Amino acid sequence: AQKVTQAQTEISVVEKEDVTLDCVYETRDTTYYLFWYKQPPSGELVFLIRRNSFDEQNEISGRYSWNFQKSTSSFNFTITASQVVDSAVYFCALNVYGNKLVFGAGTILRVKS
Amino acid sequence: NAGVTQTPKFRVLKTGQSMTLLCAQDMNHEYMYWYRQDPGMGLRLIHYSVGEGTTAKGEVPDGYNVSRLKKQNFLLGLESAAPSQTSVYFCASSYSSGLAGDEQYFGPGTRLTVT
């Protein structure tokens, strides 16, 4: 069975702090994809990144970076110099076959000014 | 290009009433999905469709039915609403060549309350 665990229910930081959101996944398949989505207070789901299981390179996009480690089945997301606009719920998701996503429970990030 | 749209945005139902949620996409995507989002549980897949005229069950299909009569539309029906179906419902679509990994595009959500 596939499972995604986001152990951090809620994180609060002060603006400009760095913050890492953890994601641990479980699957027996060797081919899979991992995703991060952002859900701001307005409610829509915004795609952030996709990573396939054969590509363990870390990725950086502006203040966002992702660390994929197959050895620990983790796909962690770091926001550098957080801003109030980063306040949202962040979901990690796993896609194994049939393009069906399995979501984690989400982490609420609150960035205070 | 509107992407994925959902109708209605909000709805309040009484227990036992029925309703249909409409999802439409204008991206010519083959795959469409219905999810529900509940506090502390992330999004869970209700039903999905891999093409016009097809539907399949997801993780939590009980109490819901779906239809995909046209490629661009995916309908989610509640025949007899229950308070446990109070949730936010998201529709999504993806192109999908049949392989996993295609990005899913989400609609804005429908907030449903069953009293």
C-alpha cells in the first residue's frame, strides 16, 4: 500500500526564518512520483514540484528547495527566508500508477511578521 | 482558458437530499478526479475517470456516484446526503499518457455542508 506521512501538523515561524516541511512516503514500487502542493487561505491547490523516483537531484527554485532521499523515503521541502505570503497548508503527495495521487494530511505553515 | 471549474462553490443540504456537483475542464484532459478534503486527512480520492464514458472507484467511493458523459465534464452525485459528507470537494484533471506522474490541475473547490 502507498502512504504519505507529514508528521508536522502545524509550524509557526517568524518572517525571514528558514523552515523545513517533512514528508515521508511508503511504496513498494520502484517507479513513482512525488509532488508538493500549496493551499493558500483562498483554498485553491497550487502545484509546486514533481520529482520522479529516478531523479534524486535536489532542486532549488528561488526561496524553495526540495531534498529527495530514497534511502530514507523522504522528500522534504525547505523555504528560505520565509514570508507572510508563504502561510498556507502544504501537501506532499505520492503517485504510483494510474495517475492516482495519495496525499499526506498536510502541514499548516504560519509565518508571522 | 478557464482551466478546471466547479459548480456550485457552496451548498447546504439537509440529510437525505440529493445533489450533483459539476466539474468542467477546457484543457482536453483525459483523466478527471473527485477528491474530498477533511481536516487532518488531506485529500482523498472518491472516484476518477480515465476517459469519456469511463469511471472507477477511488479510496472513499461509498455514498457517491459519478458520470463522464462528455470528455470535458465529470459529475459527482450524492443520492442521499449524510452529515459525514460535509466536506470540501475538489475536482482535478490531468492529461496522462497512461503513465504516472502527470500534474493534476485542481478546481477551486466546493464547500458542502449537510445538516
